[in-house]
Amino acid sequence: MFPPRKLGRFFLTVVAIYALLMVPWPGLKSGYAYLFCRFGDVVFARFWFWPEAGVRFLNLESLAVGDTAPGADQLQARGVFDTAMELRSQRAPGNYGYLRTSSRYVGYVPTVVLAALVLATAVPWRHRVRRLFWGLLLVHLFVVFRLTLTLTANGFAADKSYALFRPSPFWRGALTRMESVFSDDPTVSFVVPVLIWFLVSLRRKSA
């Protein structure tokens, strides 16, 4: 059991770091949205499950004329949805689709939660840096997983002209439920980083 004083100090430190990183500092939101799109482009330039598919990430708050395919000029940021994912398939050239997502809630929030937990942990800084490295790696794998579910359930496995496969009603329902839990539910952005923090904090006892 942790002493109440240490537990309280840890909790207050986590809240302070989280609040500091969530402050809308000038350029932070747009800067992260840009990095989020570039990260998505690198990972999904050739959709890793299906080589015939392609995904391009667009920052809707800095979208320029000509960045999208013809007929998609109406794409605009809506509330927290600041990013669009352009889906294409080599099986249906000329057909494409767009899905909106939020760089802040899909990527930034879980990253900040994990960073706050790791940095607030009372261990030597070399351990915090190592845990932060592995934690951020796992968080971004989780982000890729969330985006993969969204792209699959609402795009490449949906009833679209550019779809790559047509799942049975059972698997379509399973995909939809998984996407609603891991991609749409905002609480997952907090729960999963806590589990990752716990995982990277495990240490073998010295013999």
C-alpha cells in the first residue's frame, strides 16, 4: 500500500502535468494536428493490411484548394473533428471517400495521460525516460489500432465503392461494436494509457 501522502502527491502531480499539457498554448493544437497527419501518412500511405488500399490524412484547419479530390471541397473542420482521412482503392480507380476524426482525442489525449502518469511516478529520471519511451511507443500502437478500426469498419469493410471486402453480418456487427468501444468511446483515451503505464512500470524483483 502507498502511504496516503505519497499517493496524494502523485495524484496532484498527474493532474498538474495533465492540465499544463492540455492548455491551448499558441500553435500547440495546429502543430499536433500537423504531426498527427504526417504520422498517419507514414503508417497508412500503403494501408498495411491491404496493399491495394491507400489512405491520406488531411488537416482540415489548414486545407488548401486542390488538396482533395474533385467534389470534396466541402470538407471542413467540425468541432473536435479536425482531420480527414481520404480512402482510395486500386480496385476501383477514381472512387474515394472521406472519414473525419479528431487528432486531439484519438492521439493527443492518450499521449498526454501516459506522459503525465510516467513523469509523476517517483522513480529516478533515467527510469522515467525509459518508461516514457516504451509507453509512448505502445500509445502510438494503440492510436494506429484505433484508426485501423475506424478505417475498416466505416470504410474498407463498409458498403462503399472502394471497399476491399464485404464481411458477413456477424463480422460487420463485430467490427462496428469494436469501433464504437475503442475508437468512439472517449473514456478509452484515459483507460488504455493507465493500463500502458502500469505495464511499463512493472519491474522484475532483484534476486
